[in-house]
Amino acid sequence: GAGVSQSPRYKVAKRGQDVALRCDPISGHVSLFWYQQALGQGPEFLTYFQNEAQLDKSGLPSDRFFAERPEGSVSTLKIQRTQQEDSAVYLCASSLDLVRAQAGYTFGSGTRLTVV
Amino acid sequence: DQQVKQNSPSLSVQEGRISILNCDYTNSMFDYFLWYKKYPAEGPTFLISISSIKDKNEDGRFTVFLNKSAKHLSLHIVPSQPGDSAVYFCAASVTNAGKSTFGDGTTLTVKP
């Protein structure tokens, strides 16, 4: 597609509910990144993929967070047993490859998750 | 410990004047630095970057300066336009590490 597409744009979850956030990167982009942005803060790294391989998941805050990219294109970020502190905007970004990621990603518009 | 800091949460300038946004970092391993611009309800958009082997990079109205000894970079916008009003994020990365570390942003308001 023309840009990075994320769905849903907004998600309200009850505490304890599981959620799944989807990211469609730009076609042909090998590198895919997930970031979490809390209100008033900058994006914080969660995890990244090179094709289907998850090369770094050091930013995932707990084992309730899980990401996958099984066919090297669409990615899903899953949060189990959501808690209020999970409320944030979840941003997905993609890049042609890791080298070009250093020259800037293309971000999606994000999914705003509110846990009530 | 925040490795990338933008100490000014907001900046207001008059249209046509220069906007200077600042960023400090602590990790000497960072060797690539980027600026992103973000409008409300949108994701950040890449603006300009600089490698640590350079001290200046220019793209139209935007210039980024890097002072490695001071671990400081700045973004200059000349002349500033009302459409430049947005949140600006500074980010830093290590070659081939993949991830970027972001500051908390500076909200720029350019008044007509």
C-alpha cells in the first residue's frame, strides 16, 4: 500500500481483556518496528522484525505482550490481560531494510488503546 | 535514565523567524540522529537525519547540527512557517541496532 496502515485506530478494552493490534507495512518493506507512546512522551521501542524473524524484543514490557509477523508482511501486536498502564498509542513503522531504517522510518497513524 | 532529552517542552516563534529546537543525548554509542515531526492524530513523519561522521546536514529550510563533544544536536528551521507548527521528536540510534531512542518532543508553534 501507499503507507503503513494500522487497525483499529481506536480500541477501548476492559481491564483483563486481550487485544490484538494489526499493522500492514508498506509493500516490500523488510523491517518492521513497534513502538509504544504514552501521553506526553516520545515513542518507546517495543520490538522489531526483519522479514518474519523477530530480531529484538527487548522493549516488550512484560510477557503479556507478544508480537508476530508470520509471513514477513502483516504484523500483529497482542496484549493479554490488559491493564490500565497499557493505555497508550501503539505505533508501527516500516523500512525497506535495516540500513535505510537509519535514514528514518515510515510510521503508521497508530492505534490508541484505552484500558478502562 | 533517559538517554535522549529534549529539555524544552514548547517553543513559540513568529512566522519568518528562525526556530531552533535542541536535543541532548548521553549514550556515546549513538551514531545516527534523526528528527521527526508529528501532527495530532498522525504518526511521526521523518524530517531529516545526520550521521555522527558529519556535523551538519541541510535539506531546504531544515538544518541539523551535531556537536559530538557536547552530545548535543539542534534543528534549525528558517524561515519558520505556520504549517511547521507540530511536535518535533529527536531520535538516536546505533548502526544496525534497528531501534531508535526518542526524546519526549518539543511542541513548536509558529504564529502568523
